[in-house]
Amino acid sequence: MRFRATIENVPIFYRLIQAVEKLQKKCIMKFTETEMHVICNDDANEGGIQVWSVVKVDTMFTSYRIQSNADNAITLTLSAEALLSALRSSSSSASSSSVAAAILPSYDADEVVMKLAKKNEQAVLSFEMYGMSRSGRKVRVAHDVRIDVMRPAEGDKLHEPRCPDPEVHILLPPLLKLRTIVERLRPLSDVLALRANNNGVLQLSINTDTVKLETQWVKCGNPSMAQNDEDDDAEDISLKPDPDQMFCVLVSIRSFLKFLNSHVVSATTILCLCHNHCAILYVYIGEIADAGGVLTYYIPTVIDGDE
């Protein structure tokens, strides 16, 4: 089993792990010949939220080499916090903390190599950073992250949640703006209602015994997520739902806030509602047409809410 790659885009890798680290302390990473997957699927997550992300190798790496007996795929578990720390140490400017910045060496890495290794009989994901200090000296820094390599049979059991076809797909406003609004609603309710229709209307609301609040956006856009647009065109127009019909999913407000941490990655985000079942959120790395990857969040409905 061999794996080695040069991380070409450290900032995107860092922001991706920064988003999932808020969700789950340990994550699963799967490397194949063409993709990197980052998965958080613990049933104990707040509100049952899961994230399944996939990033094209060309978006993140160069000099990418992988070899294994499992169709050249390697699946492992590791601490998201430890991985974040390793990526942060690739550059003193990666940390916004003045304390951490004082500890980290004053250098920026010209090259960051990630490879599978074994240290003292412990499997690790080893990061080697090469660069120049600000005083002009050559710098080499090594940072090891402990990992557990999963057996191929365990990796094959990993599957995204099965969901019914969504009734509506809608483009979300900037996630940072949404987070500001949802943070203000959090002290007032544990449950958030997500509503949308196929005419560009999006609503976020809470409804308790003491307060009812609703925020609405219009002209959000309803992108087509169909695999085959020609089949859609052939459908009888009478089978399509009323574009003004609202569909709703009640979610844990804490879960939704954890999803909103992905604003550090997001360029475009699409919300899909499976009425009274779940919300599926696609967070694209880059624009949709040429996205280098996507984080897919699954948030199940809250059965017993205030509404």
C-alpha cells in the first residue's frame, strides 16, 4: 500500500477540513485514483447530520500516486483537528490566532507533500513542508497525523443515505448571511423550518408558543438537477407540481448551524427538500459548471417539533 501526493491547493484543503471539523471530531478519508472523499457519518452527530464530500484529485493535488490491493483505493480514519493542525503548520499565515502564530515558524511552504507512512509501528499520514524562512533560510517541517487504515470490506460498506427524489431544488443566498440570521433565531427555538417552492421563494422560520418569526427570499433560482433534461422535457406538464406550492422540512437548528460552517468553502450552494423527510445541501467548491468538488450535507427532519 503506497500513497504520496503534493498538495497544490492548501487553502481549499484547509477550509474543507475546517468545515467538517465543526461537525465531527473524527472523519473518514478515502483516496482513489481520481478523487478524495471526506466523510462524517456518525449517528451521534447533532440532529443526525451527515456530510459526504468528494473532491477531484486535480483540484487539490499534483504528483499524485496511489497503490493498493483494493482497486487502488485507501480508506482511513483520523482526527479532523489533528489534520487541521498539520495543514495550518504549512504556513504561519494560515492561523488567525496570535498565540498560534507566535508558536509556528515564520515561513511559508513552497511545497507540501502528504504521504502514507509508519512510525513506531503506527500508521500515519505524514506531511512534509519545504520552504524558505523570512530570513532567507531553507526550512523543512514534518508533521505526522495518526490514522487507522480501514479494511477494504469496511470501506465498501460506506454508502450515502438513501433519500426520495426532492420536490424542490433552490439556490441559497450567501451562507455567511444565512448564518447571521440563524444565529439570532437559535436562542428562540430548537427547530428551524426550511420551506421553498419551484418559483424561487425560500423561507426560514421558527414557530413556538411565544414567538413566530419568518424570513423570506424571492428570485433565488431553481436549478435543474435532472440527469436527463430531455426526459424532463418529455414529461407531461400536468405531472409537474404547482411552482408556487411550498415544501417543508423541519430540522434541528443546531444541525443547520453546523452546516453553515461550510461558508468557508462555498461558492454556490443548492438546497434540495424531500418534503417531511430530509434536507440535502450541495456545497460546491468553485462554480457549478467547473466545480472541483462538492460537499453534500444530509439533515433529517425533526419528527417532533414545535410546528
